[in-house]
Amino acid sequence: MGSLATETRWMDATDQAALVRRGDASATELLEAAIERIESLNPALNAVVIRWFDEARDAAPHLPEGPFHGVPFLLKDLWAHYAGQPLTNGCQALKQTLPISPTDTTLVSRFRQAGLNIAGRTNSPEFGSLPTTEPIAWGATRNPWSLEHSPGGSSGGSAAAVASGMVPFAHASDGGGSIRIPASCCGLVGLKPSQGRITLGPFRDESNLGVELCVSRTVRDTAALLDAVHGPGVGDTVIAPPPLRPYVSELGADPGRLRIGVLDEHPLGDPLHDDCRDAVRSAAALLESLGHHVEHGFPAALANRDFSRRFSALWSTNMGVAVQRIESQLGRVTNDDDIEAVNRAQVEFAQSVSGVDYALALAANVEFRRAVQQWWANGWDVLLTPTLAEPPTLIGTFVNDPAAPMTPMVRAGAFVPFTPAFNSSGQPAISLPIHWNSAGLPIGVQLVAAYGCEDVLLRVAAQVEYAHPWADRRPPD
């Protein structure tokens, strides 16, 4: 790679934007450096599946003067409409037709207003349904730390692109852990914002499970991007309380002595890998050394085995809605060649769910949300858990099997027991990369705050990053 591509490879977005503001590099030069890295690194990783290099070159001299003016950026290939460009949602049928989006989503428009230069799309599992990134449509994305392993999902393409140094941060979304899972697998920072913190307009509903932001290498990039894009859009029905000050002001601010509960076991008594237990115990010791009150404790509702059944009812219904939207785009009914077996099975399950069944699932979810959030109302500040129950999985772990189509979802439940609860509760949660196992694979830990309290998470995350820096940990070339 050329000198600028090498020099800026491990710079975060905040530093890259500063280069442009000082006149030390132009937006065009930063883009060409990112393109060079993508062309060099992507053949081994398959992180970037759609490229808009020429469009980004044309845009570079005319980008808005936002906080990230000139910084190269990538969009996840999942529901992130970008006017005039295709979106496939990891689906073979859409890859074949490449339908063009007529408008930006509100968040994509805010990314552009922030000065980001969008250069392509990153790989996603079909409809974001699995915690790995191996869609039939685009093939498997590989983990920069070990090419035999998955980067996680569903934002696995974005995570692999950032972890390998293609771009400093990238768009990600999270309906059951899909920001936090790949952040853990790839050694990145992954903040799932509060429900209603960032609008999903104009097409999707903030009252559902999904939220969007990014995966990044530094807490400050995550905070600064959140500052740039948070806030309601037209027609939002769930609106998180506004922050008292910019999120970047929380970096370096004293978090005080927090009461932190530690969950270092599977809440249902199922297996938890020693690497993940070691990571959370190491994080607990670090937080205690920073002056926080740390003790074993967690919301009792997390030990309710009925939660996974309730979550599955909502998840499968969302899949049914997704396929209905795809059929509307295609102008025809989909068949088994169009939709992967695991997702087809969920659609069929959703079709067996009555309106009353769905209403009952929503009501149960409300009850669960209130029970989980009560723990924070009772005087706790932060919950510390493993992000995942296992280290990154091997490529092929979640393979589709038409004879047993739900096998990947069952396997996913064992892999990700700690993240979906906080999509249901709507709370902010962040995965931090403070541990690597003996095989050199990243193992993340999750911090969860009360609803609307991203400020608390960012304060403590920045404190952890300063005390236990990870910026120099880089995957092998």
C-alpha cells in the first residue's frame, strides 16, 4: 500500500477528519487511501460487497462541512437505503435484480450531512437473521484476526472492514446483538443505542427491536458519531430523552463511583466458555480498581427461560414482514431459491402466528422490559456481562440445512444469550474489546446502562479505554 494508505490505516475517524480540517490531506486523498486498502485487503476478507468508488470520488470535493468531513465510510447492506444505489439485504433474489433505492433513510442522510464519504456496502447475512455473516448471495466474510473464523453478525462485513483498517468506522445495526456481536468477535467498540435514540425513518419503526449506529475502534469515534446523528425524525413514536450535553463531553468526565452488577455465568445455567467468563471477571477487576462498587448481581428477569420464546415470536414475525417487503419490490411471490432455508422456516412459523398471538407476544415483551429495567430503578448503575457465550465461531458453524432449517437459529441461541434481552428492554449496551484469548481471538465484554443513559456508558467506556487501551492491538497482516 502507498504511504498515505499506510499512514492513515489505523487512524480513527476523529484523527482523519482533523487531517482534512488542517489541510494535511484532502477528502479525495483520504478516499483514495481507503480504496487502496479495500482493494488490498478485501479479497481475503470479503467484507465489502458493493463498491461505489467512482461515485465517492465525484462526491469528495463537494461533501458537507460536517464533523467527519472527508472521512471514508461504508454502509451495511441491510435496510440502509441510499438514494440512487442498490440494496440487497444479503438476499439472492435482490442481488439478481439490484433494486435502486429512491431515497435515503433519515440516518443515511445524517451520515452524509456529517461529511462522511460513502464508498460502498458491507456484507450482511440475509435480512440480518444470524450472528454470522455468510449469506448465500455474497459468500462468507472472514475475521481479520483469523480467516477460519467468522467476524460475527449481522454487521460482520462492517466489523471486518474496520478491524482490518479499511475504514475507521462503519455503519452497523442491531436487532438482537448485531452491533455488539461482531464488535466482540473483531476487537471493536460496538454501542447499541437506546430504543428511539436514532430515528429509523422513513420506513421502519423505532418501537421494534432494531437500532442503528456503527462499529468503531475508539470510544470517541462512537460518541462523536452519535452526536452527529441522534435525535428523532418525522413521525417517530419512540423518542429517547435528549442528552444534557454532547456525548463527546462525557469522554474523560468522572463517572463517579458506580454500582456495577456482574453476571459471569449463563443466566439460564447453560454453558459459558471459560474465555468469556475470564473476560468478564477481568473487566470486573479492572472496574473495581477504578473505584467502582462491583458485586455479583443481575436482573432476575434474565433468568426467565420464556424470554427466548417471546423474542422468537417477534423475530420471526419481523422476518415475515421483511419477506413481504421483498416480494413487493420483486413484484412476485418468493420461492425456495430466493430465500435461505433458515429464513423461509421463520416466515412459515410467522404465518402460523395469529394476530392475538402476536399481541400477546408484544404484551409479554412489555412485561419483560419493565421487569428488566426495574433492576436499574432499584439502584444499580451498570450491568457487566460477557458479550457472547463463546469465542468467535468457525466459518460454517451456522450453515443452512434444508432438512433442519431452524438449526442455525438454535445454534445462535447458544452463542448469543446476553445481547437480545436489551433489544427487548430498549436499553443502551456497549461491547468493549478488553480481552484476547490464548488463540489471539478477541473476546468482548458488555456494559448495559439504564434506558436513555448512553452518557453513563460512554463515561465508563472511555475510563476503561484509558486504563486498558486496545488501540495497539491489531490483527495480523
